[in-house]
Amino acid sequence: MANTSAAAPAASGHEGSRRDFLFLATGAGLAVGAAAAAWPLISSMAPDADTIAAGAPIEVDLTPIQDGQIVNVFWRGKLIFVRKLTAKEVGDMKAVPLSAMIDPAAFPTRVKNGHDQWLVVYGNCTHLGCVPIGHQGNFEGWACPCHGSQFDAVGRVRHGPAPINLPIPPYAFETDTKIRIGEGGKEAA
């Protein structure tokens, strides 16, 4: 009988460690399973890359843009024209009388102070949203091929049916050769 009682504690000790192992293995499996199930739920709550990029400001390097050149960029899915005006265009646009415009706007309201040679405007006609063609029309600016609207070199509507000037997005100069579209300035015109 002593032999049986000695075997019994060894068997229960063996069973206890086996039970502990099964308990820990089951607990660990449940924890891994819960984490695997929770991961997609938690990651689905974060905005996707397109959503983040849709509202993010963009930086535009102005260094490679030549006098008179128009560069097209996209911000929030909208076309933006960045134009470097020539000295002649700046002089001509400053001299235009407000009475000659459909939507009167003085030159200084269309550009940033100290950066008269740079124009940044939305690139869609204010009539029906067509894309005007640069360096076309009678006013050194853009002409809409759809319905004939014409804009001058600083985006002011000079010939209808467009009712208002090309809008100016919010932007600011970070340096003399770099702008940031989407923040840092109030919308003008």
C-alpha cells in the first residue's frame, strides 16, 4: 500500500502540471485569437491614405518655373494653376482699370504682397467648370474652349459668360522659391 500512496502523489503532480499547461495554452490561444479578431476592427477605424492625402497641404517648388510658364498641380482633387508672370504682364495687369472687368478685382488682391510675379488660382472656369487653356484669348491669360469665357493673366474674368474671377486657394510662401497650398493664407477673391 505504501507503494500506491507514493505513486498517487506523483500522478497528481503530473496531472497538475499537465492541467496547468493546457490552461496556459488555451489562454494564450484565446488571447492571440482575440487580438487577431480585434486588429481589423481597430485598423478600420483609421482613415485610409486617400482620405489623409485629400486634405493635406501640398508644397510646390517654384525654382524650375520660367517667366510666363503655367504649371498645373492638384490639391484636394482640384486643378490649380501656378503661373509666373513676366514683368510686362505684371505691368499690364496693374494698369487695367477696374471698370473694364466683369468682377472687379485690383491686382494686389490677386497676388501675395512682395510676390507680384506669382499667381495661384483654381484651374476651372467659373461658368460651368471647364478647364481654360493658358496663353489664349485676348487678355494674355486663359480662354475657356467650351463657352468662350476669357480671363486675364491674373485670372480676372474679362469676357463672359463666366460670372466671377478664377478663385484663389489658400496658400502661403514658405520661402521665395516654395509655396504651400492648403494652409497659411486666407482665400482671396
